[in-house]
Amino acid sequence: EEVWPGEVKDHDRATVWTDSSFAPQGEKSQGALVVTTGLSPIFWQCGVQSMVSTSTAECELMEMMEGSIAAFSVGEVIHEVFQEHPAEQSRPRDLSFQEYMSRDDNDREGIQKTVKAFMCVDNKAALQILKQEGGSWRTRHLRVRAAAIKEKMTEGILHVHHVPGKKQ
């Protein structure tokens, strides 16, 4: 039986695994994340979250946001290591790199600075908030928190998968 989505085994992409532990007594929750390439860990972070959460879904979304930032940061390094830089591939050889990069974006043909990343989470409530369009006014603040991740999902540069906690 396949435990994880097949994409997390790719060595040319970042995969971030996030989890958190809700602190219901008004204390700050704990959060942890691991960024992998293939199945090899290359960055991890664990600690107390910066804000108090009002629910498990909120503390999971907060950690997903941290994980998204980490995945795209590490993803840039992975992209540099495993692939030729897109600007180097498509820039005219008679221009210096600085001259080329100073051109207007419309003049840069063939450049696409997109690094795809995958995120594996175990909280179905947080995933539901990411996927739904509407919702209750009581969860509006969670939809606002999820907007940045949702935008990356809509652009196709971040794929979020549910992986049960026991299988992470």
C-alpha cells in the first residue's frame, strides 16, 4: 500500500511535512515542520508558535503557513542544485546577466521562476478550510489565515496532500 503521494519521492522538489499540538488553555501551541527532498530531510524546525490559537485547525493552519515559507525557501536552493537556472537558459549570450535582469518583464521571454512544492498535513479540518469557498462567519478568520496557501494552490505551485498522522 502506498503510504505517501508519489510526488514526495521526487528529488527535484521540496516537500514539507507539518504538524502541531494545540494548547487549549490559552497558551501558545507547539508546531513542527520538516522539509525533505525525496525522502531525505534537509531542514527542520520545531517550537512554540508565535501566537495563541483558538482551535486545532487554526494552529495547524499557522504551521502550514510556516511550512509553506520554508518549502519555497528551500525549494529555491533545490531548484538551483538540480536544474539549470531559467534565466541562464533563456537570456541572450551577448548581454550581461545584470543587463538582462534589468529588462522589463515583458522582454524576458521564456522565463518562469516557479518552484513546485508539496505539503503533507494530517489535519482534515485545516484542509477543508483551504478547499471550501464559503463557510460560517465563525471560521472567517481561519479562511483569511489560509488565503496565502490557497493562492499558491490556485496558482498550481503548491500541492497539499492529506497524510494521516500515524503514517507521517
